[in-house]
Amino acid sequence: MKAGIHPNYQEICFQDSSNGFKFVTRSCANARDKITLEDGRILPLYKLDTSSESHPFYTGTQKSVDNMGGRVERFRSRFGKTSAKPVEPATATAVASDQ
């Protein structure tokens, strides 16, 4: 491999700021802080706002859009049915008669 062109690929500890959940994986992310794990390893610490432990989609607390006070039904009643007339295609005879 050519020296000096590859990123620093190393083990990094990612920590969810909302609940303290931590996981270790390999990444090229730049981390400023360091953390000492339970097994004694000192790893760079990358702080996350949301992880799979706190995201509503993965925890099952996500609200469905269909259940939010009838907003979807109100939108469909207003804009669901359009009264636009279909456009009829021009025929070859109509174009020829105009000339």
C-alpha cells in the first residue's frame, strides 16, 4: 500500500448523548475525547446525538402519520379528488384539416 494516502482507520467508541449507550466499532471518524472502557482499553470517544437505542423508529415509539388527529384524512378530503378534465389527444385528421 502507498504510504500517507490512507485515512486513520481505528477502533472508536461511539456514545449516545441522550442515554449513555456505548458501542465500539472501527471507523475513520476524528474524535477529540478519549474514554477508558471497562476492559481497560483507552479509545477515542465520538459523541452521537441519536443512536439505535434512542431513535424513535428503532425503539417503537414513533408516531404514525395516519394517527395524528385526522390530518391525513382532512388533506385527502380537500385535495384527494381533483376535477381536472382529461386532455384528449390531437388526431392526425384534425391537424391536416387546419392546413
